[in-house]
Amino acid sequence: MITRQSINVRSRPSAGQTPIVAQLPSATVMRVLGVEVGPNDGLLWYRIEADVAGAFIRNGYVRSDTVAEVTPCPSF
């Protein structure tokens, strides 16, 4: 997956009062580890990991409508 714009990474699959753990710049490549439906918003969320300028983000959540699938998958 790749970000369409600069996006927030959350600690849980919800945008409400859920803490932001990181921000990903536009065109950041990430690996999807799982998919969940947000319990409060009913939206589809991806559990991801990404490397941003040497800072490794693991087990964060991004909304599915903020990213795009890329094929072939770029190197992570």
C-alpha cells in the first residue's frame, strides 16, 4: 500500500479519541499486517508497518480510504 496524502497513524482502528502515533508523508510505502472494521465508526482500517526516515512504525492503523494498493508491490 502507499499513502495518497499525508496521513495520521493511530494506535487503534478509530479516529475519535484515539491517539496519533505517527504521521506518514504522501507516497509512503507500507506493509499491511491485518484488516479490521473500526468499532466506533464502521470504517475499514489497515494495521500497518512502515519505515519513515529511519523511524520504524509497527502495528499502527490507517483508514483504508487514505491509501492505495500498488502493484507490483514496491520494496519495503
